[in-house]
Amino acid sequence: MAETNESENIFTECKKNTERFFNEIDKSSPVYHQIATDIQRSYLDAWKNVIESSIALQQEYAAKTGLNVSMPEETMKEIHSIMEKASKAYQNQNKFVFDSTETSKKIFDIFSENTKIFSSLNKNMIDLMTSSMKKRA
């Protein structure tokens, strides 16, 4: 096999550039995580503000116009039931996302392990082929 200067070796260059590429991704991942968290927080804060402002405005209107704001017990139970169902749906959504994330992580781990095994098998095949070629020469 021909000797090459290490800086001219295509495989060395590919390895260095791949390492540099993934190092940049590793550095930016926390930034993306923070951006996603900030956007979610802003979204939730905005909706909370909309709801609280709407309630306050309606409450002020009712007070100024003298509207009767009392409600029957059955209506209050329904409101609590709706909020309980909304909270349960949110919890189920979070569980689904968590479970999906865990499953995806396991799949990536298995893929990575299979890649290592496949690479090892390929290396063994190359070793076998090259040793056979050397014996013939």
C-alpha cells in the first residue's frame, strides 16, 4: 500500500471534518433546547394573559352593569369537570411525548449498536479478503 502524508489522507480529513461538524452540533444543542423552552414559556404566558384579561374584562363589565354572576351548583361542577378533563389530557400528552422520546432514544441506541456490529463484520470480511489476496500474490 502506498504511503501518504497524513494531511493528504482522505480518511483522516473525513474523520477530522466529521468530528468538527458534530462538535458544532454538540455546542449548539443547549441553545436550541433553551430556545424551545423559551418559546413554550412565552406561548403559555401569552395564553394565560389572554384568559386572565378576558376574565377580568368580563368581571368588570358584570360589576358595572349589575349582572347577576351567581351560578347553579351544577354549572360549577361542569366547569370543574371540564378543567379536570383538560388537565388529564395535558398529562396524557406529556406521557405520550415522554414515552415517544424514550422509545426513540432506545431505537437510536439499537441503531448505533447495530452499526458497530455491521462495521465489525465488514472489517472481518475485508481482513479475510485481503489475507486471501496476500496468499495468492
